[in-house]
Amino acid sequence: MPRSLVHAIVVGAVAALSVACAVPVSGTAQAEPQPTIDGARLEQEVRDFLASDPATAPLALASVECPPRVVIDPRTVLFCQVVGAGRVRSIPVTVLDAAGDYRIGQPF
């Protein structure tokens, strides 16, 4: 067998082996999903909060909209919207800790 042919076969075999054994090192590691506050549950809790106070009880019958998912971060203040009787009111929700506890504030 001619020397150039042997060389070509060896180089081809090494290249094929390199490709077959290659381990991808590019890309990023998948981060674990961050815990979130469920928006639907929060909307119900806002309704319950509003209903518990006679001054805000009528608002509990209105449409309450909160963000669908909020990443739990103690530095976060989010706002739910109450839409009813031709008005839009905001209700602040303050995330208190990494466990996802929060405080619902008074509508404004």
C-alpha cells in the first residue's frame, strides 16, 4: 500500500475516533428552576384579604389580577390590580422572605 494512502487512512481513523469520543464542553449548565409564587393562589388570597375588612369587602367582588408567576425574592414588591365599578386600584404585595411569605397591603 502506498505510504500516502496509509497516512490518509490513519489520519481519517484518528479524526473519526476524535469525533466519536468528543464530549461537548460548550453550553451552559441548566440552572435549577427558581421557586415562584403562584399568581392564581395569590389572587384568591387578595380576594380573601379584601373580604376580611368591611371597608374593602366590596372590592373582593371585583376582578383581581396578579402576575401569573413571581420569582420569590425578599426584595420584591409586586402589584395586583383590582378592576371594578369603573376603577382600577392597585394592591401592593411585599415578599418578606426566601420561603415565599408575603404581606398584602391596602389598596390605593
